[in-house]
Amino acid sequence: MWLKLFDKLADRGNWILPLSLFFITVISRIPFASKYFYYSDSVQYALALDNYNITLHQPHPPGYFLYVMLGRIPYLFIKDANIVFISLSILFSALTVITIFFLGREVFNTKCAFLASILAITSPNLWFHGEIALNYPIEAFFSTFIAYLVWKIHKNNDNLIWLLAVSLALAGGFRQNTPIFLAPLCWFCLWKVNPLKIIASFVVFLTVSLCWFLPMLWMTGGWDTYIAAFNELWLFSNSGSSVFERGWPALKLYSLSIFYFINLGLGGGIVILFFGIYHYIRNNRLKFIDKSKLLFFSLWILPALLFYILIIIHPSVPGYALIILPPLYIVVAHNTIYISDELLKVTKLNFTIILTVTLVIINIYMFFFSSSPYTSRGIRDNDNNLKVILTHFESYNPASTALFLPSFMFYGSRHVMYYLSEFVVYDPNVKIASTGEIRKFFGGQYRRTILSDRVILPVNINRFAALITEGEKQYVDGLEEVSIRDLLPGLWIVDGSVDQLKNVYPRLNLIADKSRSLVN
């Protein structure tokens, strides 16, 4: 009876099943959304809603123009930027799930499509990013949707090439790396298409891309300003980080990071993935694999994967893996069915439901009970920690006290600058590039950012309060004119007269300002 009901719901003309998957995704995300911005990047997106300025990292380069502009639409009615961007994360997580369903059905069958969708819904990585304010779920959606169009074009529906060109261009407006990583996949379907159509579609791609790129340049201040901002980010954050420059330490770090992010995305499915591959090889079944499907998934996965292994990946941002997780959900679903069929031959039992339920339970357990910071528990801990920090800093007088916090990814200067906007806030980290150039200091007040080669304190500021780590604590221990208190594990609060700042931050270039405020 249940199989007949499933077959009826999974009929290609019936939207009940994909819509059910959509709403299950939405409902499963809403109760666990973060109360505060989880990452400092999220704060920069929020600041960009009021003042788009890449030079000030509002947002950081390369710009993510369409993400911010899309956020401005609900921001007209909902003045909570965190809710605005989390709503987009939830929406595009759900769209990713149903697009995985449609693609899985096209490439394999409805059974595989449904299982892949269930794995995506419960994927700890995708679930986590549906609860925070970042644009990686949008990249996951475009990755899947573009792959769906590529497969349809490959199957002789070349009229979709126009939609493919538009989608690829729009994807670049949300995350500029997406078209680059998916370009090899797009070539997979073009060899069947009329060359004139290819040329025309490329013109469409460029035209749509310019429709968001030129406004972004204009709001940035022109081409020279944009390139300078991009070069500044690369110089102080990414330069000299590739495997070709750093060798084995970088290869080890990046490989382990992307493997961890994939494992976080697949949960128990990582075992199914490798066991299925092993079984194919051991039983000499590779020759039976559809070569076009193998090439399709390889071109989808490998470009981004190789970039993250060889060039750079941030070890604290699992969202990078979301561009390659959708094809892996489908492959794991296919392997699950394949393994079940093999077991059926031996045991006469259907293991599909057993394996599926097991994978779902593992995923749910990982999301709710894992100690990883990229889970429901990690979101709650981050919210609680940030609340502790903000509550403590609120006890100071913003008229006379400046706050100093490093640029921590999870709760740093950007968070305090946003939530305690009346305070003068500075990021005191000194960054020196391989060229010897010193990065300007970030500061701000009233949610307005300034950049300066010196820490400029308004004349009314005579006290400071700082959040320090073990590394800075060595400069404070033994100082009689400052107080230090435990705040969170590995974090302390230091406060005192601004005259003592040089002892806490020896490398600061500090001056007093004649004005009465940091920003005019």
C-alpha cells in the first residue's frame, strides 16, 4: 500500500511530493535559527544593507552584490537584518532540496531522487547554513539548478541554454566564484549545441552579468577602487596561502578541512559513498558505469574541490562545501540503493528503508548533539557567548569608554560594532603583508565603519575595555593599572585608562582626536 501511495505521489505530473519536501525543509529550520549573527561576514552583509561599500568591507570583496540587494527587499519591511538573511537561507535551502529531487529523478529515478532529498534535508551542513545569515545555501541552489539545466540540455533540450546563461550570470551576482567553478560543467552540454547558439548565449551571460556588475562598480566608487579593495583583501588574507607556495602544511590543512566539511554534509552517508565506490572497484563493475553520468558528476565536483585543496579554503567555513554537496547527496542515494540491491540478492531482505532511516538518524544526531560548532548546539553556544560579551560591554559608559576586540570570526569587533552601535569600537589586530605593508585598522561607531592607519580616539574617550585571548594576556599580567576578569573559556576582559593601551597592544599606532566623535 505504501509503495503504491509513494508511486502516486512521485508521478512526474504530481507536485505534492516536491512541495512536501520544500515545506518540511522550511519547518525544520525555523525553530533553530540563530538569534545573533553567527559570523562576522554576516554582520558585514547587514551593514551593507544601509551602506554598500566594499572598501569598508560592507560587504567584503568581491562584493556579493545581488545577495545584499535581494536582502534589501525584505529589509524594507523587516528591520532585523539577521532575520532577513536567515529567511533567505531557509528559502534557498528548501529550493535546493526540491531541485535535487528533480535532478535526481532526471539522472536516475524517483526513488533515488527522494532519498537524495531526504539526505539533503537532514544534512548537518546544509541544515546549519539554513539557520544562519550567509549566502552559501544560495550557491547550493544555483549549483543544483545549473546542473539540472546542463543535464536537460545534454538530453537534447538545447532551448534551455538561454536559461542556463541567465542562471550562471545571476549566480555570479550572489557569489562570484560560482560561475568559475561551474564553467567546466556547462561545457559538458555545449558540444551538442549549435555554435551560433553558444555564442549568443555567451552574449546573454555577459549582458546579465554586466547588469549587476556595473551597478556594483558604481556603488563601490569605480573600477580602480574595486580592484584596490580586492587586492587589499587578497594581500592580507589569502596571498601566499596556496599549496604551491606553502607546500605540505597547506595541502594537509586544506584536504582535512574540505574532507571534514563534506563529512559534515553527508553524515553517515560518507561510509555509503566510499563503500559503494569500493564495491564497484572490487567487483569490477566500473565498466558498467554510464560514462556520461561519470563525466557529469566529475565536472560538477572536481573544479571546486581541486581549488579548495590546492589554492585555499578557510578551515572555519564549512559553507564552501555546499557547492559540491548536492551531487554527493545524489551519488550517496544511488549507492544506497545499489548496496541495498546487492544485499537483497544475499539476504532476500530489502535494506533500502533500513539504510535510509539509519542515515537520517545519524544526520539528526550530528546536527543536534555533535560538539561541532556547525550544529544546532554550536548555534546555541555562539548565541549564549555573544550575549555574555554584549551584556558585559553594555555595563560600560559609551561616552567615555572605547571597546577593543579582535576580528574573531564568531564574535568579534564587527558584532559589537553592530549590536552596541553607540560605542567607539576598534579592531586592534596588526596585520603585516609579505610585502611589509601594514593593514589599516578597522573601527566604527553608530554602525558606520572607518579605516585608518592609526587608532584615532575621540577626545572624550579616557577609558578602554578590551576582549583578549591567551596571546594578549601576557602583556596584561602584572600590570597594576588595569583590571582583568575571566569572561569565557580562553577569553578575558581588560579595562583601564587609555594610557595603558600601549601596554596591552604594543604595536598600536595610537593618537587622540580633536573631534568629539569617531565618525561625523
